[in-house]
Amino acid sequence: MASASDRNPIIIGGLPSQVPDFDPEETREWLDSLDAAVDERGRERARYLMLRLIERAREKRVAVPEMRSTDYVNTIATRDEPFFPGNEEIERKVLNATRWNAAVMVSRAQRPGIGVGGHIATFASSASLYDVGFNHFFRGKDEGDGGDQIFFQGHASPGIYARAYLLDRLNETQLDAFRQEKSKFPNGLSSYPHPRLMPDFWEFPTVSMGLGPLGAIYQARMNRYMEARGIADTSASHVWAFLGDGEMDEPESLGQLTLAARENLDNLTFVVNCNLQRLDGPVRGNGKVIQELESVFRGAGWNVIKLIWDRSWDPLLAQDRDGILVNRMNTTPDGQFQTYATETGAYIREHFFGDDQRLRAMVEGMSDDQILHLGRGGHDHKKIFAAFSAAKAHKGQPTVILAKTVKGWTLGPNFEGRNATHQMKKLTVDDLKRFRDRLHIPITDKQLEEGLPPYYHPGRNSEEIQYMHDRRKALGGYVPTRVVRAKPLVLPDDKAYAAVKKGSGQQQIATTMAFVRLLKDLMRDKEIGRRFVLIAPDEYRTFGMDSFFPSAKIYNPLGQQYEAVDRELLLAYKESPTGQMLHDGISEAGCTASLIAAGSAYATHGEPLIPVYVFYSMFGFQRTGDQFWQMADQLARGFVLGATAGRTTLTGEGLQHADGHSHLLASTNPGCVAYDPAFGFEIAHIVKDGLRRMYGPESEDVFYYLTVYNEPIQHPAEPEDVDVEGILKGIHLYKRGESGAVPAQIMASGVGVPWALEAQRILAEDWNVRADVWSATSWNELRREAVAVEEHNMLHPDEEQRVPWVTRKLQNAQGPFVAVSDWMRSVPDQISRWVPGRYTSLGADGFGFADTRGAARRFFHIDAQSIVLAVLTELARDGKVDRSALKQAVDRYRLLDVASADPGTAGGDA
């Protein structure tokens, strides 16, 4: 029996090697050579030889297993570094002035009476990374295109403001108004990148950690999508995302890496500032976060560039023929490197180099001060330039640059590398003096000792400032800058809405399908049809949107390189490099990132897109609510469709799919205009008005959220006297009570309107009650307007007091008022105090569950018979109905027996 060493094994994680060895003698010679290298030169030398062989194999296009991680050294060898075209001395002066002003701005924000704080340490660690980008890579928008899209790390904003100050884009008054957005209006500067607060400056909000990297990936993909479809030339645009190594703990940061690799997004570069610290302590104290991230990104198909050591290490690494120094770098954990960042050169000599004679010999000729200043690559302009150049030149893959830095770099021994540095906001006078001396800033001790530390500007005509302006002119303008060049769209006339306004005739369809039919007509419009971007998380068929497959097609840059299994069907799955539909898989976060990128294209690239994102309602504001805030922050526009909405409409799915609260969550977002329509004609008017508000001449920075249902109903034609204003403002009288002596009002939204109509019939026939039915298309908008009226009245007591619209609308209606919806009571309760009469609500409060629609509605007491009881109860309180009628109604309709309810319509996924 052959020994294990004689067998041809499978290389785990590599390529299959279950093939015969056709030349065992040659194989033995190679193995003997390796054995000899190990025996004669040691394992380190043998390892080096193996790595070089793998490198050469790749150069020769020999397929070899991918390495999860490489040595803890720079990816780009010194010999391969390109010529640095800048004036490093001038750039260093510029950077020193920027560092000073950023720290002073935050320190001054802590002055007595203000105390709003700020963060210094993040920018201090990443300043060189940004500076090289500003001077040599970041393209502006002056050429008329979108330039580069740059996602700045949120906590680095002070440095971006400080640089803008040197360029006369901001002044001292504005720097002193940092984090005082209202009290120092219009000079206030936002804490973090925030387009809504600074719409001419910032493009992308990034401080909600994890959303920056996710957004950058989908922005890069959106650039390719727009170019593929001929909407905008984005070929010169590059997306840069500056991130923190601690931020990479967020699942959103790493969750969609494979999309970027799969679609070959070589227009995307992540720059991960690896200062080895989170907010409270080390990122990987016992490990090596750069090595970990390298493995993750390599495994996801990215090009990885490690930028670890500055040029002062080059002579030592050149001496390291046996790999002893590299081995020490490989085996030293991050927590220890942080300790070295805070210790003396003598300590580093003793603990890093001291326990191996060969390492000690390398640094014998170096002073302790020289050892102390053996630096990290993320602070070396030439090394950074080499990494950025390689990233831009690389084709076929996205690139990540893992740049090692020191948190709080240059801020002095009380800040650099300290666990508490993220929360340290103010420098003492002694700190400032040391900081000034290190940066060679011409400010006197007296200036630092008397009053607030001053800003430093070398002068508008100085060599440094002229250099900055020249570099930005060469690169196409100043960044960050947000520019809106898009022109209003020519919107469709009433013909596009005519079909859905006619109703569904004898056919029963869900409101989801009513919307889809409208969308199909809008996409035929010659002016705006091609601007629609359809987005869904693997549920197009569920929402009845597979009808778009043959015509709009699904975007895939590779096209469809296979025969679809359903190719014989009329609605076959069809992918295309110019497809209009974005199918982002089972990823609501990815879909929402696409939504945001498309919804802000009017500013990013000057070309409006109209995203329509359709999803299971429960998986929107609840699952990706942070991104809807990001959407509002980024001033993105578009339509968000919460399909299969409501607590009881999605039969059989149960708790996790039963949404009864998204309108409450939507009400917290000031940029969201939310509607809960019942019928197709309401949807038509809402969508038409949404297009006007978002894409017309007086465009607004809002997005529309519509909840639509999967329950088939018969949609009526638009009434001749339709109240369009009421539909848009939030409530309109749909059907007056035609019989009965006792008046009452029923207000319902969405799928609840048919229940209200049935209750109207029962009340008239069984209880002599004449109930009017109101369709409440938006509880949220009614509340928003009423709150604004109240605030105006409070602040202007000497003026004629205004009356909320909902109060005026209902003032002649004879109560009581009963509100009902497939949402929890808190949704209609938003307007309770502005309703002119006795008001009560019914709702689906509690957890959802799987059952028939009828049983679920009887359980929550929101069905037609429960509405009847609620109306009778309120009338009894007013003495208009005898209280004995209440018990009669409970018994008559068996309201305590869930099983007695009519199961209702079945099916209707769309």
C-alpha cells in the first residue's frame, strides 16, 4: 500500500489535482529542491521562494490556488512605484495647514457656551490619503459630467472643511459655526457629510456606518447602468469610498462585495483607513485586521492593495533576505502595534527588534528617534500615490486599498494611538504648542495662550494655495461639490392615466396590479419612459411585474449567456446589457442602495432617473429604514412601493410578513410623502402629482411611499365629481350614505375601504344608520399639514388663526367618526385631535399571524361587522342608539367567534 507521501493528494481550496503524474521523476526533482531549500536556507527562505513561484505562475497565466492573504508588507514593491508628479514639500505644507485648521475648528467648537464637540482623530489618521486624492485623483464637475463620486468617511468632515477654508470655499465664520446649523444659520456647518443640510457641498451622507460602502458599490453599478442604457456618459467617473477598519464590522460594509466583483466594477475603489482602532479600543487587538480584510476581499473577487509601511522601512526590508523581519511583521498582533505607536524608540528596539540577533543587527546603526519614526504607509504621499495609481489602472475588478495609519497622527502623545482618542475633542495649550511645532505652523505662544487658538492661512497668493488651486483646476474643479444640472422633465398628459382611471370593470385586481398597469402605460411615454428604473428584490413575479421581462429586460452587463429554462413562455426571464430592470437578488439593502443611486442621478450626473422600487411592505421601513433616511439625506427622489401591505392581507405568510406599522415609521421621515390608496384612480392622481413634485419645474426633494395590496378587489371608475385635492391632501368623501336616519362617518384607508363600504350597507339595512364613507389616502399627510398649522398659530398669535385642512374638510360632517385600516390604531390616531367630533379607531394592533383574511380581520375586529359595532358603540355614547343594540350586534355577527368570519377572497399574490 502506498504511503500518504506517495499519493497524489487533492489541493484543498485549489484546483482539482486528481490526475495522473505523467513524470514522477520531474516531480521528485522539484520536491527535492524544496527540501534542500528548507534544510540549507531555512523555512523563511523556502517560503519566499514558493511565493515568488506562485507570483511567476500568475504572470505566466498558470492556474494556481488563490492565497487568502499575503505577507504583512506593501503590495507594491519599491521598484514598481511610479514617479510621484507632485511637489511633496508644498503638499506637506498644505497638509500641515489643513491638519491644524481641522483640529482648531473642533477645539474651538468646545469653547465655553458652545460645547458642541467634534472628532479630530479620524481625519488626523487619514489626512494624507485625502490629500493625495485631492491633489492628483479626485475629478471635479467643471467639465460638465459627474466627475468622481467620493464617499468621505463621516468622522473626517472637519478635515474636508479645513481644506475648503484654505481654498476660500469656506470662511472663518463658517468654521466657527461647525455643528451650529440653526443658531449660526446660514453659516452653520453640518457635523458630518449631509447633502440635505449643505446641498451645494456634500453629495453623499456616510456617517451611518456601513451604508457608505454599500452605497458606493451600487453607485458604481448605477454609473455602468446609465452608460449601458445611453442615459449618461459615465466612463470617466470613478467612485472612491473612504472607510474605517472598524466600520468593516458592519454587515452592510461587506455584504455586497461579490456584486462589485461579479459585475467587474473597476470604476470603484475602497480606501480602508486601517488605524487599527474602533471608537473605544482596537479593532482586532489579538489579530490583524488588514490580513483579515485581505482574505475577505480576495475571496470576494476584489483586487487588494496593501499599503502598510512608509519609505523608511524600505532599507530594512531590502536587508531581510531570510524573511525574519517580515515574519515579525506577520506575527505581531494589532494590539501590540498600537502600543508601539504610543511608546519610545527604545521600547520598540527592545520589544520589536530585540529578541532576535538578526533583527537587532538591522537597526544597530539607527538611533532611537529613527526607530520611533519608522512609519505607516498611510502617511506617506509617494506610497499612497502608487497605491491610488495602481487602483485606477487596474481593470476587470474593483480595488480595495488597505492603508495602515495611526489614529490621531501628529496630534501629540496624548492623542496618537490612544484608546480614548475618538472621544477627545479639545487640545490643551501644551498640546497645541506641540502640535504647532510638529507641523511648523507660524503661530506664537502668545496667540495660543490668549483666547481661542487661531486658524492659519498662508495667504491667498502663497505658493501653497496657488498650488492647491492649480491642482483642482487640472482635475476639473473643487470637491466635494454637489451640482444640480438636470432640467425638468416633460411629463405625460392625462392620456397616460386614463386606463387605470376607468377601473377594472368586472375583473378583480389588487392595487399592486393597478399600479403596475399604470406603470406600463407611463413607460410607453416617449419623453420619460426610458427614465424609469424598475427595482425589486427577487419578487417581480410576485408583484405581477414579469410582464416587463420581454420588453424592459433585466440589466446584466454580461447579457444572458444561457438558455433560459422558461424561454418558451411569453413572459420568459430575459437579461440584457441594456436592460431597464434591476434585479438585485434577495437583498432589500442592495435594492434600496440602487434606489438611492438612481434617485439622486439628477444631481450626480445631471440626468433624472425615476426609480420604482417594489418590495414586500414589511421589508422596507422596518428592515432598511436607515437607508430611507439616507435617501432623504441624499435628496433622492422616486417611488417606493410597499406591496403586500397591511397586517391581514398576506394570507398564510404569518408574523414576519404581516406589516401593520410601516406608515408610522414613514411618518418619522420628513422627506417621505406616504399614501395608502384604495383604488386605481387614486393611485393615478397620486403618481401624477408625485411626478410633478419630484420632476417638474418646481421640483422638491421628496420621495413617495405608496402601500399597495395583494387582495383582488373590483376597482370602480373614477367618480365624475372626483375630489382630486382631497385625494392628494389625504382624505376625500368617496360615498355618501344613501339611506338610514342616524348619521355617522366612516374613514378608511387602503384595503379597509371595501370593509367600510360593506359596513355602510349593513348599517343602513340593519340599524337605520346613514354612514358616509371617506377614503383616507394619507393619514400622514393630514397630520403633517395640521402640525404645520398648529406651529404657525402658536408662533403668530396676533394673526388670524388657521384651521387644519382635515378639520375644514370634515366640519360639516355629522359624527361620530370611526377610522379603520389594516394598520395599527396609531396610524389613524395621528389625526384624532383635529377631527371635529367624537373619534375612535380600529386597527390591527399586535403580532401578525397566518390565517384566512376573514379570520385575521375578525380577530383584530377590523372587518365590516366590527366596524358596524364600532359605529353603533359611538352612537350609543351620544344617545342616538339604544345600548341594547350593541349586545345584539355582537351576537348577531358572532364577533367573539373568529372561526365564524367569512374567509374572504383567496390568493392574489399581486
